[in-house]
Amino acid sequence: MTQTTGRFFDEIGKLITDAAGAADGVRKEVETIVRAQAERILRDLDIVQREEFEAVKAMAQKAREENDRLKARIAELEAAILEMDSDLSDQGPPRPIKRNKPKPSY
């Protein structure tokens, strides 16, 4: 009787182990199906992938920095023009440029 009970528990143990393995396989299969379905839905919605988003974000940051640099350069140039204008106005009105008239050739 002891041997029969031991075999019985061994068989139940094997059955439970097999059931756990089968459940794990089903879980992995369901996970794969859900992941594929989610990817299909996201692809249909035209959602941007993370890598593409990061690349565009970096490009936008670089463009902002360039824009700020150019704004500063424009401000410098405008200040220089104003300084030139003030220097010229201190000298009085501009003198007309004398040009030599070309001699007629006959």
C-alpha cells in the first residue's frame, strides 16, 4: 500500500509539473499574440517610434541653439550699424561724390 501511494503522488507531481509547463507555454503564446496585435495597432495609428522621436528631438534642439546663436549675431550687427550711423551723424551731412565726366571720343 505504501508503494501505491508513493506512485500516486509521483504521478500527481508529474501531472502538476506538466500542467505548469503547459500553462507557461500558453502564457508565452498569449504574450506573443498580444504583443503582435499591439504592434499592429500602433503601426496603423502612425505612432512614432522612440528612436525616431529622439532623433527629431535632437535636431530640434540643435536648430534652437543655432537660432539663438543667429539672434545674438544679428543683435551684434545691428548694434554695429547703429554705432556707425551715430559716428556718421557726428561728422555732419555726407559730401557728394565728385565723378569725372567721361570725355567724348570722336
